[in-house]
Amino acid sequence: MVTKSDTESIQVEIVPNRYLMPATAQSLLNEIYENGGIIRIMIHGPNLPRSVPYGPGKGAPIEENRNLLIEVGGQAFELSVNVGRIRLELESEKYFDGLKAACERALPFSFQIRRGKFFHTHPTLTDYAKFGKVEDTRILGLIDPKANKNRLGHIV
Amino acid sequence: MAYTPQYYPGSTSVGINRRKHMSGNLEKLRDISEADIVATMGHRAPGADYASTHPPLKEMGEPDCPIRQIVAPTPGAAAGDRVRYSQFSDSYYFGPSVPYWRSYYGSINCKGCDPGTLSGRQIIEARERDIEAYTKKIMDSEMFDPALAQMKGCTVHGHSLRLQENGTMFDMLARTEMGKDGNVYQVKDQVGIPLDKKLNLGKPMSEAEAKKRTTIFRVDGVSMHGKVGARKYDEAVEALHHMWELRSKWGYRPE
């Protein structure tokens, strides 16, 4: 019988029941960061464009979506989505309970947290078209295939 | 005895609300000024003249037509206004009106309008001064809620997403904002062009109130299939099955 290693990485998805305001997103991400054990993390949600993308108002600036700066683990970055889902890979199962507790501390409303397989392991055709041969496979599954190259996800 | 139209079956709160929307016997919940409605629609500046596509009907010398003699034109048609629109989007989280019911409301209660129903939004087109009057009626009534329904001329996809932290429907263009006083303010017109000043739309409904007034069947609110496990269908479902059968088998022609 093969014994499973207790240091095998696990993948987790956190889905809050509401979309997060930048302040709450910052607080949640900091709690997750302090819990440690993160191999990679992706935040997901609807796009927040900087100007009206189409229609009669095309090109009008959307000031509310600009300069949404948050600071996580001492590093500042700009949010380009409204955070609604977080997927992450942890070094091992021992960080899972701490992660759950971190979510409970940071989120003022209910949320779902589940383990599963959320990042793909082989490059897709889009990955190949965008990046060619992928050397670091950790990037797989972190990227919005529709995003422009200059707006691809940040890796915390 | 005068005939009273029977609009929709069912004894659930959703059925009752759907009947209310169709009949037009709506409760007035707020009073948004006409100028604010006009500014939100964004077709003309408040107080500006109406642009026209043809001279007033009285000056045109209409042909001798019995139908034209029977049907009085709407004020907008009589004046020769342009055709303009207002479009609403309702959240799936107990939004006050589902698109089909907005269309039923328009078809039954708004003379000279052209409603269009899509999955998450509903547009009504009519002559400019008519659509302004209809839109005011809608926004003042229980068919509108500042948090769960919005006038969105484009980019409507927040209707199918989770709500934001402050309980409002997500809007990519940030056309409304939640004020510190608890009121929702319209800061842009329906296509996302910033307004000169913030327009107060009032306080959003509480969750309980929204559940009471919604026209959406939801499994976590009023389920279309009755209580889970009970399998006691509402009359609305039976009527729907009946209509579906007639439509499928005989194309509404049972002879």
C-alpha cells in the first residue's frame, strides 16, 4: 500500500457570498498571506475597466475603478477585478485549517471554502499561443486567457 | 358587472406581485423628480426642448383613416418626438421585477411602447416624452429598487452576479454609489457618462422587503415547485404546464 505524503500540496478555492470591496480584499489577502504556506494564488472576479468599453459613452473614464491599490505582505498592487473568488495552492494540508480561520476573521459574511483541483497542469493551446513553451508550470491556471499580456495576473 | 382581467395564476407572493406588475396597480414607494429621471436616461438635458422627427400630427394633415379616428395618439406621437429608450436590469438576488414582467407591464400599461425582453435586461422604446413618463412611473414604484435594479443602457451583466458587499448589484461602470447616509446615488447616466450632480434614488429595500416584493421564483425564497420535498406545485406551474402542452401539441389552436 502506498502511503500518501503529508507534505503534498493541496489546492483550495474560497468563494465569499458577496463581492469584496478593496479594503476587505486587502484584509483577507493579508490574513491568507500571514497564514503562510502559499505556493501560488489567484484572485478572480468581474473586470473593472478604466473607461467605458462600448456603447454611446465609450471612452468615458471610470474614476471609481482607477487606483484601487491594495497592499499585501508589504507589496502594493492595483486591483483590476472585483474580488469574488480566490484560488490557491498550499504547501501542505497543515495550512488548511489556518486558512479557514483566516477567512472567518477577515470576512464579515459567509463564504464557501473547498478543496479540489483548480489549476490545470498541462499548457492549453491559449497558453502556448501567449507564452510559447512554458518553463515554470506554476503559472498555468493563473492566467486569464482573454487578458492582454500587460494585464495578466499578479503573482503574490 | 365590469370585466376584471385576470393576469396571472398562483397564490404565492410572487404570483400576487406578478399580477400587480401586469395590472399596473403598483405601490408608489418614492418620488424621483422628472429632471432626475431625464438626466439618468441621458437622451436630452433636463429642461431642453424635445427634438422631433416629424411635425406635430395636427399640422401634418393625416389621411382619412377610421383607425386614426378611434385611437388617440400619445402626447409624444402627437408632438412628433423621437423614439428613445430606457433599459432596466434586475438582480437575480430578489430583484423587484424580472425582465418578462417589465415587458408585460409595458405592453399592458404603456400605450405606444415597444418592449424588448432579454435574459437579464429589459428595454422599452417609445416617443421621448412618453418614455420619460413611463420610466418615472416605474422608478417611483415597487418595480424599482436602487440596490437590486438599475437603469443600465449597456453593460448589464451584474444582474447574474453575487451582490457587492454593500448589498448593491455589481456594475462595471459604477453608475450608482452607496452614500454614507444609506441612500443610493445615481452618479452616471444609463450609458456611463458622468452626471453634473449626484441624484438621490433613496434607500434600498431590506432583504426581507425585497423577498416580499420580488417577482422571481427562487429556491431560497418562494420556490416555483412549492416546498422542497412536498411536490405541491403552485397553480402558476400547473398553468404553465397546460400552456406548454397546448403550445407544443397544437400551437395554441386546440380545435
